Amino acid sequence: MKQISEAFSRRLKDTGVTRIQWIALYYISKYQPISQRELSNLMSVQDSSAARLLERMERDGLTIRTQSEKDKRVTLVSLTEKGLGLFKNLLPYGDDFNNDLIKDIEESELIIFEKVLSKMIDNISKDQK
């Protein structure tokens, strides 16, 4: 997995966006508004790491954080127009990388891989409870 992460980071190198920023942009665009806690869970990072990342992204005009109307303790994150535009420009990097990653792998093999990976994650999740 580390090699996959590093390969994607290399693909993004010339964009000025890190792999972690790309992942945040992806999840925010998919689920916005998303709570800061949900985002950190989806990204599998500590809440404090997500907070620092979001501070930088907000400073760069990519995201905006607002307080939830339902629960004032919850901070919601959305993309700004600039952030959405950036993500739309970067989406092909993810699509191309994914296509290269699964090249020459049969659909049936991918289905088996996803099932096995899901079971592995379930096993680890049970250990953490």
C-alpha cells in the first residue's frame, strides 16, 4: 500500500497538491457538507491532523468551515468554488491512476480482492473495539 500511495503522490507532484489534500478534496466534494470528524474518519487520520489540513486548505481558499445548525459542537466542511474547480481539474489524475492501477486485472479478480480486503478490515475493526 505504501508503494501505491507514493506512486500517486508522484503523479500529483507537478500539481502543487499533496495526496492527502487530493483525498480531502475528494471526500469533501462527495459528501459536502461533511463534519470534520467524518472527514478524519474517512481519511483514517487523527482529528488534529485533519484540523491542520483544513486550516491550510481554508487559508488557501479551497474550503470553508461552518457550524452545524443541528449541533453547534459540530464543524462542517464544504468546498469553495475555487476548491471545487481545483478538484474538477485534479479528478482526472485520480481516474488515470486508478485505471493504471487495475490495468490487466480481471473484473472477477477485483471482486475477490474487494471481498478479501473488506474481510481483513472487518477483522482489524473487531480488534480495535
